[in-house]
Amino acid sequence: MQFETLALEFQAPHLLIVRLNRPEVANALNTQMGRDLLALWTALTEDARGIRCVVFTGTGGRAFCAGGDLKERLGMTDAQWQAQHEIFERAYWALMDCPIPVIAAVNGHAYAGGLEMVLASDFAYGAEGSRFALTEVTIGIMPGAGGTQNLPRAVGERRAKEIILTGRPFTAQQALDWGILNAVYPADDLFPAAIETASRIAENAPLSVRQAKKSIHYGLQMDVRTAFRFEIEAYNRLVGTEDRHEGIASFNEKRKPAFKGK
């Protein structure tokens, strides 16, 4: 897979590194990046190609993603703006629907659509000194790629209203305290920490990881009794797998399991 605005790298077994790759404009999201992200997440959903975990980050140390490319948007007609945004919407949905775990390694500022990508990932680590904001209301629009939905699910309604309605930036430590980030690291330690976690996930039974991710994501959208039944359905799909048999055998034989995703 090759893309104009993304840099892909395989590191360690079953692990894919995806970098937003427009460092000259702080990895701002333009139309081509939207198309590339949509194609990437769709391709991984259709065929994982042996990939079991993704680390999602930005090129360069200044920004993870500064949000939408407003220079490209200058002079767009209303119809062109909405057509472009449709691409972005589909790309974000494809990220959230991707069955492979995606860890955001936020190596710099994440503003507007950049923060929405962090929120659409499964969880995130951040670098000290990085800043976050949903700034859309300061330029006459509003978050439109899941920000008004994913942010309150992470930080609660009242905090989300404060963040979105003010457009005010906040620190990595605040993002950690409020539940947007899982951990904050010195810049040099961020990527190794994300790789270590992703490698640990990739060592586990891939079908189990997928089913657990799906059960958490969709279960949170249900009442608890329905969610529990959904969980059991997801669980029962694993009982007859080769990996379940391998996991039990390896435990009893005191050896490392060799999971095949079958």
C-alpha cells in the first residue's frame, strides 16, 4: 500500500506504523489525505494482511495534525466544501470501524480534525508539550468528524462543552487527566512506548482482540443487558477457533502460543 500523504512502515511482526506525512504544513488534513486515510482504513478492514495492531502518528515533531488545511479550503464553494467534508466523514467512520486496534501516538499538536482523529482511535499516548483543541467555533463552523460525540464520551458532557464552546487549547497533562490520553511521555519516549504496547497487543490472539474491541465499542452504545448478550455472542464465536485450542494447549504445555488468526 502506497499513499501520497501517508508514510507506512512495518515494524515487528504484525505491526504497522502509519504516519500522517505533510510535515511542511503540520500534517494538515487536505482532500488527498482524506482520500488516502479512507482507502487505508477500508483496505485494512477488508484484508488485514496479517496486521494485528496499528500505531498512528505524525511525521515531524511539531504536530500530529493541525486540523483541516484551510489554505486549500480558501475560495471553495459551499458545494465543494461539503463534498470534501463527505470524504473526511467517511475516512473517520472507516477508522472507527477498523477491526484492528489503532493506537494514536500524538507526537505534537492535535487541533480540530487532528484531535478528532485521536478521539476516533482506540486509545492514545501523547508527548509532553503537545497541545490539543477543537477550534472550529472560532472560525464559524463546529466539529464535524465525531468531535461532539467522541469527546463527551471520553471526558463527560460538561467538560466537552467547555472544550468545544471555547475552542481553547489545553495541555497533554490536561488531556491525560480528562481521559483523552492514556499516558504522557517525554517526546523521545513516546514512540517506543506506543510500539511496546502495540507489540504486546499483536502477540495476543488476533480474533480475540478483534472480538473484544468490537464488544467494547458497540456494547457502550447499548443498554447493559443487551450489551452483555452482545458480549456473549462475541465470546461464543471464539470457542471453536484454532487459536482458542492453541491458547489452552500452550498454557498447559508451558510454551508461548503460536496464534494464526483462525
